[in-house]
Amino acid sequence: MINSIKRLWSDRPLLAIILIALLPRLVATVSSKGYAMHDDHFGPIEQAFIVMQYPTAWTDRGGTFGHSFVYPALHYGLFNALEAVGIRDPQTTMYIVRFLHAIYSLLIVYFGFRIAEVLSSREIAKKVGLILALFWALPFLSVRGLIEVVCIPPLMAGCYFVLISEQRRRNAFIAGLCFGLAFVFRYQTLPLTGTLGLILLYQKKLKDMLLVAGGFLVTAIVIQGSMDTFAWGYPFASFIEYVRYNATHSEDYTTGPWYNYTLLVLGTLIPPMSVLLLYGLYKNRRKTILLLVPVLVFFVLHSSFPNKQERFILPVIPLILVLSIVGWEEYVKSSTFWSRHQTILRTLWIWFWLVNTALLIPFSVYYCKKTRVEALYSLYDKPVTALFQAGGKDGITQPPFFYGGKYPIPMVDISSEQKLAEIASKPAKSSERPNYMLFYGTDDYDQRVRRIESALHIRMELEHRFEPSFLDYVFYRLNPAHNKNETIFVFKALYQ
């Protein structure tokens, strides 16, 4: 058995690495339920689910919507296919969604290995592949519906085919097709693709540049152009609206100093090894310039833009890893200092893998937003007419209706005394009154329950109590203002 594994690693390292990468991603498929951020559920999942109930929901928004419908449309097709074969349960559906994302994400490992092999050697490519396979954040992110992660495989594929375009001219066109797909998923990849094209032009590779541009336009026009024409009446309507919106609302969201993403990368790549890896990125810059400059342009543009959500920088994290490891390993091979201090180097890598493993395990089994998901899922297949929501000190959150299996579910927020009195003053029409309640937080629990029952003349029957998962609780305690992962009680409202 051991000899077979050694032979596989020696003879077919890429296959061995893919199999290694598959394991934590399958664990995440089964265990890492829920959603990490608003956008990896309410974008692709909730929108597709709503359109299934109301086919014109996407276009009935009163104007052009500044996001591509391509990714939600893929989920829409999947959900309909699953429903056609009798799979309707939301959690079962999401197991399948996460599994498909996990398999798709293996392309990040595959193309990372191939890029390193072209830029350096097979031995260094094996190190790159192994780190991409087991890098602590990737299995967790791979099964999420984040468009910033979904665009990574075509982005890396495009980079690989550009690197081997000298072998076959058509590879430049294939690269363009891949870059076009990355753009369709995530518009912000355009600066990276455009910069790469300019470098090809600077290097007097005009044919390659034109082929990349041609492939990009084919994918962008056929997919994004046609879908926008169908939805909004003219091609690239959503892209134009996206640019317009961000130009006028850049400071409406999370903002921060220019060095935010630099600190994020240094922390994510695990210091002190992260510092050395980025040094290797710098030392090897001449050899990797075709990919390095586009990555830096992408990084600098996002660092200078006021809206700095962590997920925005994710598309280039694997490329930074690949280029950094290649650069560092190439530097170590020629360094007399490190040839004399192999023990220090091994110690640094041991530290890297210890911390990486300590993060990989809990994140691969992290049930995100557990209370919100479980609260709605507990209402699946129940006759819910409407929902009361009673927020605690942290308020209420947007319910993920997908897990409730129905839409719309009217909501009535009774968190404030004024709203409670307003609802209590209305005539009690049983067909219009909410018959379930989501009750957030344990603060003043008994007092709040009695006040609601008294004001609305109802009796609240507790059906479920859902506690946050371990990491949800940790993140809530670290930053309660942005991580509202409270205990949620599900009550049935019994009218007297």
C-alpha cells in the first residue's frame, strides 16, 4: 500500500494531489452547511429559488439590475432538474450544490499545478499543488456559492493557456474563452485580463493578444451579451449598470485603508512564511511578469477602491500562492544562506503546516449561519401563512426563505414597542395573521415573550431552539456588530 502511494506520487503526482484535494472538499460538502456571507446565498441560491416561484421576478425589479444572472441561472436550471426527479428538500439540494462546487474547485488545484510546472519544474509544481490542495481556506470556500471563488478556475485556466500559447497558437484563443467566462462570473476580473493583453502587446505578441481578445469577446458576447439582451433589451446592460452603481456608491459599504488587503494576504498565507513567500514573489518577478503584473494591477485597484470587502480579493489568492511558492522555491535553490540553514527552513514550513491544519479542520466542518438555516428549515413543509420576527439587542436578520421551501412568506417585524402596538390594534383576521415566529436572542427572554403574548393576545408555543455553531459563536463574540449569529427560537403562534 505504502509503495503504491509512493509510486503514484512519483509517477502521477497531479493525480495524487487531486485525490488529496478531494478529501477535505468532500468533508466540507457534507459538514460545512449554510452560507458564509450574504452573497453566497441570497445571490445564486435565493434568487434562483424565487424565480422558480415567479418566473418574471428577475426582470420585475423596476430597472436594470447590476449583477450577472448567469450564475443564478445555472442554479435555476439545476433546481428545476432536481425537482423533475423528485428532489425538493432544501438540505438535500444543497448537498448536491456543494458537491458540484467541490468537484469544480479541483480545477484550481489542477491549473495551479500546471502553471507552476510551466514557470518552474515538476518538483516545485508538486509543492504548489499540495499547498493548494490543503490550504486551510480553500475547501471551505470551494463549497460556497461565492462568485469571487467561482470565477477562479476559468481565470487560472486562462493564465495557463496564455503561458503555453507559444506551443500552439490556438491556446491563446482558448485562454480568451476562459477569461471571458471569468468575466461573465465576476466583472472585476476584467482589469486582470486587460492588463495581461497589454503585456502581450508590449512584448510584441500581437497575434496572441488578438486571439485572447477574440476568445474573450466570443464568450462574453455569447453568454453575457445574449442574456442581458434577453433580460434588459440590450447587450451588457448589467455590466454597464454595475459600473455606474459602483462609481456612485463606492463608500456605501465596508471601507478601509489602502493596506487592508495587504494585511489580509499576509495573515491568510500564515506568517512568518507569508512574508517569505511574498519576498519570493518579488525575487522571481522577471520570470513571472506575464501573470504577476496583472495580479498586482488587480490588487492595487481593489486596494485603492473604498469598498473593501474581504471576498473581493479572493479571485487572485490562488494565483498569489502559486507565484509566491514558485518564486520562493526558485530563490531557495540558489541561496547560499538557506542552503546553510535548512533546519530553520524546515521549522518554518512545519509551523506553516501546523497552523494550516489547525485552521483547515474546523473550517472544513464549519456550519455557517446555522441558526438562520435551521430555523427556516424547521418550517419546511409546514403551513406557514406569515412570520412574526422579534429581534433582540442585535435586531433581526434576513431569513433564507429557500430553506423554508416557499416564497413569499410575509414577515411582520414586532421588535419595537411601536410596531407591536400597531399590529395589536389591527383586527384579528386569522387568514392574514402570522402563525409562526422567529425570536432572536436570549436577552430578557421571558419578559419579551410575555410582552408579545399579552400585546397580541396569543400564546406562543416553543417548537425549536437553535444555537449557533462553534465558529458562528466565536465570530459573533469577536464582532457582534457584523456577525449576528444569535440563538433563534421558533414559536408557533396560537390565537386565543
